[in-house]
Amino acid sequence: MNLVAHQLLSFNDKDLQIGNLLGDYIKGNKYLMFPDKIKIGILLHREIDSFTDSHEIVKKSASYFHSSQHKFSPIIIDVIYDYFLIKHWHLFSKIPFDIFKENCYQLFQNRYNNLPEKLQTKISYLIKYDWYNNYKTIDGVQKTLKGIGKQSKFDNNLDNIIPEFKINFNDLENDFLVFYPKLIKHCKTFLCSYSDIEISF
């Protein structure tokens, strides 16, 4: 899953959110150096990625892009699923999306000095160019994937996924709506295994 989903699946717990944000930047057992809640947030990030990447519904979604995008297909699904999450936001959050977005940005700014340098750079761009807002529209999805394509070392045509997105739109939307509740349940089960840590759902 992509940025917005990882934050929403932290269930409005600021330390879990920071841990989830750090997830791609803290490798191996280096998570052990962090306070308990942030440590769990890092592990939650890994759990979300593992569950998502191995799930048959997500693999089905990625298959729509295999012929043209090959190994980039899972990256496309990460971004597209954030688009559908925002489209159906009212089903999954009591907090309006724009308020949630601003709360995330404020949290990232408040904790900015404690983040790794590479993540600081990413957060600066995220806030400056309002990445979360980009995921609200198909044009924004295209813009996001084009940016990812430019950063890749490998040849790609991520700047041209919208025709296939539109062709498979209904199937992708249905895949997301079936998959995301399963992911929520999995995350809650994972967090409940830490019975000594208080988390409000």
C-alpha cells in the first residue's frame, strides 16, 4: 500500500504513524532502537506490505498492467489503491480526508528533525507539492507515477498508464473494495497481539 493507506492504518496514533512512515527506511533489526510504539509502527508497515504483496486480490489487480508495465505493476497498484481509498474515504474514516491530510502534514513537520535525512527530503517534497492531494484525481495518479518513473534506474513507461487504468477502472475499484477491509482486519489483529500497548481503533 502507499502513503495514505499506511497512515490511515495507524489508527490516528501519532507514534504508530511515525513508525509506519519510517518503515521503508529502517532495515533489519534497527527498529529495535526505537521507543515501543514507533517500533510497532515500523513492524506494522512491514506487515501491511507483506500482507498486500502476497494477497491474491492485489496480484489480480497488478495483472491488468503486466503486459505493458511488467515489474512496475505492483507500484502502480500501490498508488491506484490510494486513489480508491480517498474516493471511498467515508467508508473507512470518520475524519474528513482534508483534515486527516493536514493532521499528517503537521505531524510530519513536528517530528521532522527526528527523521532520517532521506526521509526528511521526501517529506519536504510531499508537503511542498501536496502529494496526498494528488492521489485524489486520475491526473494526480498519472503525475505521481510519472515522477516515480523518472526516478527509476530502469526503462519504463509509467507516464502512460492512464488508458489501461480507465479500461480496468471498474475491476480495480471492486478489487480495492474487497481487499481493503481484509487489510484493516489484518492490521487490527496484528496490533491486538501487542496487548501491553494501548491502541484505540
